[in-house]
Amino acid sequence: MSLTEIRRIRRWLLVHGGSNPLELCAWDGVLGLWLLAWLWLPVWVLTDQLAMLPLSVVALPLPTLYIAWRLHMHRRGQLRCDWAGALA
């Protein structure tokens, strides 16, 4: 997932956030965890706390996994994903 795609989704959610407040909150949570993973990765390596390293490794692909899950649920008709058009 590129930063451009993340920006497109974020922009769509901010514009339509009034009608999708929970979705905006979920996306902010995913992006927050993703950012923390990038920030803490060098800290854990430099402080020799390698036991915490798997948390960063798991959280790095989080936005891509979240979008793939949302689009999968949308295709199955179980969850509406209005921002899918922002990726095109």
C-alpha cells in the first residue's frame, strides 16, 4: 500500500466523516498503530529489546491487511465500503 492510497482513503473519510464516524475512528486507529510500529522499530532495536520486535513486524502491514479485509467483506455483501472508489 502506498502513501498516496493511504492519503486518498484518509481524505475521503475526512470529507464524509459525518456519515461514517466509526469508520473514520477505525481508520485512525489502524494508522496510529502503523505509525507507532514505524517509530518504535528502531527504538526496540537500539535498546536491545528484541522481544518486542514482532509487534512492529506485525503492525507494519496493518493498513494493507485492513483494506484487504474491508474490501473482501464489501464484495461478500457483509459490510459496506463506500471509500473503495477512492482507491481507483
